[in-house]
Amino acid sequence: MNFQQPIGSSEWAGLFLRIPLGTFFTLASLMKIQNVDAFIETVKDFGLFQNEHLITTIGFIFPWLELIIGVLMILGLWTNLCCIAAMVILGSIIYAYGLLPPSVPFNKDLILFFVVVALMFTGAGKFSIDHYKFKN
């Protein structure tokens, strides 16, 4: 075994990035959708917004947007658009909690942000709807 060479084809990279990311976004959204009122309170507690209507709107839209991103990411459909939306969501979470939130040794959202960036560089991969729908 040569430790300086990749162990497999890079065609799999997009799949190995998309599935956990999409699963994370899907599960996170389902938890928020099940208890929207608690999520709206969380948004309110951040203190970033003062307008009650805006807080409620964000509280309702955010989980559904996460669900759409997660499902599309798993399927590998419109991957770059999903990545941009995921970067905005993760960036807003990082902003709200800070780069290094207290009480945790690392920021999982920062790690996920860079995984999304890596997915943008690798592309959706061969095993995606994007590959079959938009291949040249």
C-alpha cells in the first residue's frame, strides 16, 4: 500500500461529503420542525433581531430551508446552490454562537462550514443527479 496516493477514485468524494452533510441538515431540520415554538424562542434569545415578525418568520422558514437543503444534498441535485445556502446558514449560526462557543471544545458548525466548502470544490460526484443531468 502506497501511503502517498489516494486509496480510491475521487468520484466518490462528493458522495462521501454529501451524505453526512445532507443527513445532518435533514435531521437538524426535523428536530426544529417538531418543536417550532422552541426554535423561535432560540432565535429570539440570540438577540440579533428585534422585530417579532422577523423572528417568527425566520423561525418558521429556517427549518424548512434546512430540510430542502438536506434532501437535495443527499440526492446530489443543485449541489452548488445547496452549498451556498448551507454556507449562509452555517455562517449565521457561527456568527450567533461565536467562533468558539463556551462549553464545547470545538465548533462543529465551523467544521461543517469547511466540509461544505470542500464539497463545492469536489462537486457532487459521479453518484449524483447533478452528474447525470448536467454532464457534458
